[in-house]
Amino acid sequence: MRAERSDGSVMCHDLCMADVQTGIDPDRLRIALDEVRDELAAAARWSGRAPGAVELLVAGKYIAPEETPALVAAGVQLVGENRLQQLQEKQAIIGDALVFDFIGHLQRRKVREVLPRVRLIHSVDSLDLAREIAHRAEGTTRVLVEVNADEEPSKSGIVPSQLRQFIADASQLEHLVIGGLMVMPALTSNPEDSREAFSRVRDFARSLAVEWQGRHDLSDLSMGTSQDYVVAAQEGATIVRLGRGLIEQGRV
Ligand SMILES: *Cc1c(COP(=O)(O)O)cnc(C)c1O
């Protein structure tokens, strides 16, 4: 999915591989990361939480594999990938110097390869996928469920009206624990546009956490991208996923 910002630059929420960035300067990226971390700490305090409550994930899809060492040098700790191949290529280069999550649409046949490579899958969007993860997992596996908060037909994720039933069904899968919800907001140039969806998802997660206490923890909220991470953190995000905005600032 691509959309033009008012300044003519392109927002790209799926894979726009032509836009893959090279030439990342670790020192510049470190400065940009520090700024974002400060903003996240302030937003966490604003929401009555500890300053370290929001984890910064760098969305890796715009970053060429050969740039991965620059991420490590800049102090990045957590990267989210949308594709198995990118994950494999980057891990082949830097080993376990970075922790990886999976944030893109995941095909069932790739679950076996992806699982041992990542800390957390953010994007469980079907019962078939949940089943495959439970089947392939060694021991208990914690995942996030992707919510299509705006009920956009073109987007993946479970629509809010089906979320309760989805979690009930997923609860039949013995080794699967729902660790929280993930949401990909609608493209916008005004961060405030996302606030209502974020707060709705947070409230939904809280009520589900009460219902499923002892079975699912539902404590993580993965929400907010470059366009709205501060608003997301104010509304209770525990993980924000920044790609383009961050990488552009870190370029030479
Ligand atoms: C690309 C991507 C992001 C980051 O979006 P930016 O607009 O580049 O900050 C976050 N989450 C997912 C699932 C993505 O694919």
C-alpha cells in the first residue's frame, strides 16, 4: 500500500522494495534513536507509566541486509521483519547481535522457518496461522493478534467484532498464548487521526485480559509507526514500530 504525503513523499506500509535504503550513518541514526527514545519516555510518563514502558522496534523492510551492522553500531536492539528472506539474510550477517520480531503477513508454510528465528510474531491474522504456530512451536509460544481496527477490507487482521470469538477459538490451541494485540493504523499525515483507534484497541485488550486471566496475558500492544508513535505510546503501546521516519534521519 502506498500513499502520497502532502509534501509529495511516499508513505509505504507494505513492501516497496525499490525504496530499500543504503548509506545509513550509525552516528546520525544514534542521534535519531535517542530523540525517539526521549519522546517515548515522555509519552509513557504522560500515560502514567514508567519511562521505559515502550519498546522501540525498528521496522527493517527499508533497510538493505548489508546495512545491518550499521544498525547494531547505532545501538538498535530490536528489528521487525516482514519477510522470511530478509530475516535470513540479516541474521546471516549479524548473527544474534540483534533480536528480531516478525511483523508482516506470515504464510503458513513459512512458520517452521520463522519461529526459531524470532522473539515474537506480531501478526497472527487467521486461525489457520495460529494452528500452524501452535503445531510447530516447541513448548509454549506467545504471539500477538493483528487487529484490523478500522475494518478496512484491504487490510489483514481480525476485525473487532470477531476478536472475542477468535481468541476463544485460539484458546483451544494448547501451547499458544495470546500476548497482546497489534494494529496497523490507517495512513495519515496527522498523528491525532490514529488516537481513537489506538485507545479502542487498548480498551479491548484490557477487557480481554480480564476475561482470559490465567490463560492469556494480553499485556502487549504493538501499535504506532513513524506517523503516530508518540500518540500510540500515550495511548498505551508497549512496542512501537518505526521504519521510514527513523531511517531517513539516519542516512548519510
Ligand atoms: C513498515 C512497517 C512499519 C513501519 O512503518 P513506517 O511508516 O515505515 O514507520 C510498522 N509496522 C509494519 C507491520 C510495517 O510493515
